[in-house]
Amino acid sequence: MTQSKTMVITGGALRIGKALVLAFHEHGFTICFQYRHSEKEAHDLCELLNSKRNNSAFAFQCHLDQQDSLNQFIQSIHKQCNSIDLLINNASDFYPTPINTANEKDWYALMDSNLKAPFFLAQAFAEKLKAQKGNIINLVDIYGEKPLQQHSIYSASKAGLIMLTKSLALELAPEIRVNGIAPGAILWPEKGQENQKEIIEKVALQRQGNEKDIVDAALYLHSADYVTGQIIQVDGGRSLNM
């Protein structure tokens, strides 16, 4: 029997991350995913996937913005996974940081989760990815290129992740491909989005996307053997009218 491929993904218990976990599991991957607070959802997802294929899904609690927790997650993955074919840096913190109220805690919370963790996960798993000629997919943001009002730290963290994606694509070639996906109006933030109507009016396709749009892009990037260092904007044309 051919050994299944292995995917490591952050933020896999909910929303876009869960959709990616379900899709790649359906394509035969063994899944190792990180979650922060969503213990029940992570347990339920593992139970569902393992009922379909035994020992095919494993969940790990980790605070990506805490170095000790990140190091423990890395060690757990190395212990669990003999090989890694795909790393998806999906987890992200998002909240406003107006210049008159933002503080150092906000800076580190957003930068550590959104930029620092993806770098050190790529570093930690590079050798295993190289052995499999694997690839890395980073979930960036259209606001990493054109900033969102009162979200300067978040926008800067995603701009950094875009550059990190391109830099790692150059540094890790030719064995590892590194690409990014920049979602637009796919899912509204869990705390709500007051200007939803205004945002949709600026989307060229005049509608909200969904998780499948991101899944399709990720499946394409995983199989696109001659694509690296690219950012695919999955935003319905929103970035044309920002």
C-alpha cells in the first residue's frame, strides 16, 4: 500500500482551516492540525475523520504567539510525523489597532501569530518537506498589499507574510515550493463586520465567496509543480477596487 501524504495545518478546527482539513483528508492525506481554544471542535473533527480512516487525523493545542507553546507543537509534530508533504499556515489573529490605542502587546500578538510562527514552522519542517519535495501554502490577505483602516499592525503582519512567502520560495527552491493565498470577502470575522454591504459593493463579482474557493486554490497550488513564489488573490475582484 502506498503511504498517504501528510499535511500540517495551523488553525484547523474551524472556518477556512476546517474546510481545508476536510478537503485534503478526502484526498487521502493524514492531517495534523493545530488549534488554540477550540478543543471540542478539534476533538469532534478528529473523531469524524478517524471514523472514516483510522489514525488519519491528529489535533494539537498550541498558542502560536507563545514561543514555548510553539516549540512544544513543533516537537509533537516531529514525533508524530515521519514525513511532511504540505504545510499550510492558516491560523491568524485579526482585530483593529487604532494608532491612539494600540500597544506593544497588540504588536507582539499579531506579529507573532501572523508572521513569526509561519517562519519558524517553515524552518522546523524544512528538512522533512525537502525530502518529500513538498510545499508550503501561506494564507495571507489582500490587506497585506493595500491596508485596512485602523488595522495597521495586522496589515503590516500580512505584508510581512507576503514577503516571507516570496523569500522562502527563493531560499527553499528547488526542493520546496512556497506560495500564498490572499482571501477577500470569504467569511466575515467572528466578531462581525459592520460594513459588509459596503465591502460587497466593491467586489467586482458582487458577491461573497466561500470556503470552497480557498480550498480550490489550495488544491491547485499543491499540485501545481511549476508554481512557486506566487500569491493567488481569491477575492472576487475586490483588490481591483480598494
